[in-house]
Amino acid sequence: MVDDDAVFGEVVRVDGVNAYVVRAVFGSSRESGVGEFVGVESAEGVVVSVVTGVERLIPEDVVSMLSFEMESKYLPYSADLGTSYYLVFGLGLLYRECVRYGLRVAPQVRSRVWRLEDDVIRKFHLSFGSVSISYFNRYREALGDDVLLAIVDELWRVLPEAQTMLVPVRKYLRGGGVL
């Protein structure tokens, strides 16, 4: 499916069919941004998903250890402090040459997650011969306008032929849903 070098994280929590928390692999090459498309390993195929947010937590009992003087003493024990947790939302399924918008089954905990390459993003959005962003209406409330705007920006880069369609979508989202 994907080689281990391309993996940037793994699912550590599943909050529903569409919502997952992904722990970034230590030493991942770069931060993922809101609106970036990622693939999640699934028994049915690749769950095409989008990053909707990031969380970085420091356990309360460790906060007192983070003073400058004490940092070097406890640093060996704080390897997990720099871990990023990404909030990811599943949009649909890509299997073989087929695309299915919407999901019926959630991926498993410990499923690998990787950044999707442009050709995979194109395949997901051009599956029926023309550009499809039908999931915008379906998931607008769950994703929110800011995440949808970030997705539009990502699609603007990956699908230059869709820019004329994306102009009114961008204007609509920036205007709070009013044209």
C-alpha cells in the first residue's frame, strides 16, 4: 500500500467512522497543515482524509519539570513531549480504481497514515470524469468553513483545471456562506 518511509503517523484513537486522532511518528520530515490530504490504511482500501487540526499536550505532572534548570535532568524521560497529535477526518474510500464518497467502516487503531501524493488526490477528485467536491455539502457542518477553505487552497494547487469552479466556492466560504 505505502512504504514505511512515507508514513508520518498512526491512528491512536477512533472517535467515529469519520474522526480519528493520529500520533505523528517521531522525527517526521515536516509538519502537516490543516487541509492537507492524508491516506489512512484500511481493510477496504485507502481512507482519503483531511487534517482538521493539531494538538500538542504536556501532561500536568510534567509541567513542573520543564524549568530551564531541570530540563536537562528530565529530558531523557520526556521523549513524548514533542509529539504532535493530528485530528483527521475521513472523506471517502479509494480502492482499486473505484472511489466511494462517505464511509461505512472506520479504520483500526494503529493503522498507518501518510501524506497523499498529488496523483492520488487527483484520482479521488476526478473519479467520474469531472471534478467532484460533493463531500463539501455532506461534511460542511462537521468540518467548518476554515477547514473547507484550506481544502480549496490545497485543491487549487493540485487541480489547476478546477480553479474556475473553486473561485465561487472560495468566495462563498469567505463570505460566511453568502454570495
